[in-house]
Amino acid sequence: MIYKISHSVPANTTRDNPDWQKLKICKGTIIQWIIFMSEEAADQLRFTVEYHGVQILPYNRPESIYGMFTPVAIPESLKIEEKPYELDIYAWNTDDTHSHEYNLHVNIEPPRPTTPGTVPTGVIARFKSLFGGGV
């Protein structure tokens, strides 16, 4: 499942007072990020993504995402298991005149249902014997 957000960040937004957006997602595993922004954003538009107060994109704090002017796919393997299933996106735009837009797509693989395996016949026989059944 792909979750998307495109958001225009106002001019003169600072890292200390960033623009904040919430992206509702589902339980599962993030397997890919797709990120892009317009060339006009230059290096003035930056953002980070957090899950439950921990920065997950990029992992190397205090870095931020910026300067991706063509769609960039970043592989990932990050389990999302605790509610609320939401990502917090913090963005800032140091341009003093123009707003700039980021585009973030999050590809999530939902949890797979567990399938029961086969039970050895010896285990079944011992279980039956507990309740008076024959072996």
C-alpha cells in the first residue's frame, strides 16, 4: 500500500519552528520511500520524518532530506507495529520569498497472516493421551 503526501511549506520556516504534517499509515513494514521536490526548492527546503518521536528518515540525525529533484526510491525495512500508525513530517523552508513543495510516498507491506504449520503425529498422540484417548 502506498501512502502519499504533497505539501507546500511556507517561506521563512525554520528548523526550530518547522511546518508539521501528519501522515496516517497502516500497520506493516515500510519497504520503500519515494521522495521528490521541484528544482526551485534548491537546498532551501528540508524535512525529516519521525515515528513515535524517533527520527526514521533520514536515520543519521541531525541530517535532513533535501535536494531530490527527480523521484528517488530509497529501500527500507522498518516495522510499524504500534498505534497510532502515523508519521510526523517536520519541514522547513529558508527561502525568504517563495513556498516550496515536497512529495513523499511511503510503500508499506501489510503484515502477512500466519499460517499454521503441520503438527507432528507424536505430539497429537501425546495430547490425546492426556484426555484418555488411545495412542
